[in-house]
Amino acid sequence: MNTSTFFLLQSAFQHSIRWRMDENGFKAKLLREIQKYGTQKATAEALGISEQFLTDVLKGRRGPGPRLLKAMGLERRVEFVKR
């Protein structure tokens, strides 16, 4: 394997891992958004959701809906694997 092939494979591998996240990874990303905007209220307004919905998502009472995922540049994918 030559050097350019190695870096291409390494880049593809890092890209695939970088964009997969579980619920904890999503919440961490959401908390970074709150830090960016300063408050939950400002974050909710920027993401086009209610402050109560944002709180419910953070506390695990509700899952992120399509609007929140889209505003964060994400989409939901479900994966089934053999045990």
C-alpha cells in the first residue's frame, strides 16, 4: 500500500467514525451548542425549538425530533446488527 492510499483510507475511516454518535454523543454536542449560544433559551431559539423541548431532550424524557436534528446538521439512522 502506498502512502496516498494509506491516507485516503485513514481519512475515510476517521470520517465514518466522526459522524456516528450515540445518545451520549448527541447530548454532548447539544451541550456544546448551549455553551456556544450562552443559555438554553437562546439555543432553543437558534435551533427553532421550544426551551421546554430542549430541556426534555437533555433530561432524556424525549428524543430529538427531525427539526432539532436538521438544525444541528444531523439525521437519525437505525442500525440492526447480528448478535
